[in-house]
Amino acid sequence: MANTWIIAVDPQIAALVEQGRAVGGSVTAVTVGGTPVAGVDKVIDVALPEGVPAEAAAPAVAAAVAAEAGDVVLAANKPAERVLAGAVAVKLNAAFLPGLKSVKDGAAELSRYGGLSFESVSFDSPVVAVLDGGAEAEGEPVAAETAEGSVYEAKVTGQNKTEVAAVNLGAAKRVVSAGRGFKAKEDLKLAEDLAAAIGAELACSRPLAEGADWMAVDRYIGVSGQIVSPELYIAVGISGQIQHTVGMSDSKVVVAVNSDSKAPMFAGADYGIVGDLYEVLPALTEAVK
């Protein structure tokens, strides 16, 4: 039976744990700097001196995984995790698979070109794969063992911080997404009210983030933006071009609201409302209060 290793720099590994359980066998997490994680069978932690970046732990993380090499090594698609995953792949002489969608029984499905196409691969030796980590895994943190190994001599000497919204759309269970159907920035209050009423995160299509500059870029859903898979996705005033839909195609239930009955968004929606969003949104918000 196959075994899975998870590289964790933060606790948001629910999607990795889910994939690991699909592989079968045991699921072991290698954490860095005492990161608390739940949902796994075993945790091995690599201690980091103060001021040392997580990437410096690459030798110790690679050594820990190599000591009891599993069949599949998973990491979240984040900067530090990608560095650590690459180090493990080199140590194991393993194939590196970015854009993982699913893995089981020696086969993996990969997303290519931002989700515009998919590729299936098979393997009979260890692989290292990267995918969105999702939310924090449920349950109590698992007590960690301490890993033996060296870290690179590196230290953070300064930081240039950029103010960004603290949002993790990948962990959201409900998302209300706004598109070019809105006529003015202040009209987004209609989408905000609906999102607040149902406990959803507010997102948008690319034009509202990179064109009109109405919303932060970390709330843009699409090929080069965020990839989400919520239980409920409400697309309001979004035409539904493929550049957007690949970012939310794994949503469990999709509701489309658009005045154009021929909008492509309706083709992939479970429920559709053809109407003026300025009338539909207040009615929906009132109905769910």
C-alpha cells in the first residue's frame, strides 16, 4: 500500500491530507519551525533558528523524507513549499509534478496551462507533486517528533511588506464573485451584502481587479488568479469566459446571475437566474436573511 508525505510550512493542508488519504497507506507530515498540523498520522518537525527562512530547511526536510521514502510527496503551491518540494525531488531523484488535481493507484491527473487542459500520467517510483493546500485540516494538532538534519546558513535581514487583503479564497466554503455586469465600484455593495448574509467571501473576475482596479488582485478568480473549489459559487454579472471558469470549475454548486440569457456562465451552472443584478441581488439577500 502506498504512503504519502506532506511538506507543511503552515497549517493549511486540508486538500493535501485529502489527496493523501486517497492514495492510501499512512500520511506523514514534515513541518518546519513547529507548524501545528492536524489530520495526519505522524508529524516530523524541522526546527529553525530565529530569523532563518523556511526555505533554509531544505536539506533537513529532504533527508527526513528520504529516510522513510513514501510513494507520493505533496506540497502546497506556495513559494517556500515549492522550494522544499524541489529539494525533496532532487534528493529522491523523483519526478516533479506541478498542478496536481488528483492522484491514486500510481496515476495522477495534472492541470496544464492554468486549467485550460489536463494531463494524465502514471508512475511506478516516488513522485513529488504540488497543489493548492486548501484550508486547515480538521482535528487536534498531532504531536511532532524532532527531525535530525542540517539547515542552510541563511537569515532574513530585512523585509519590504506590501499591504494586501488577508483573504484565503481557496479555503472559502462559499464565494460570491462579481463581474463586469456591475456599472460602478460602489455598486459592489450589493454583492458584499449577499456575501455577508450567507457567510461567503467576495471575489471577482479579472477585469474588476486588473482593469477597473475595483478589487484587490488576490480576490481575482481565473487562470492567472485564484483557483477555488467552494461548496457554493455565485457568479454575478460574469460572462463566463474560460479564463475565468477554469478558476472555479471544481465548485460543488454554481449559481449564475446575468441579464444575458446566452452568457457562457449558464452552461456550467447548476442554477441560473436571468435578470438585472440590481434587482436580483437585493431580493436574494433579503430571502436568505
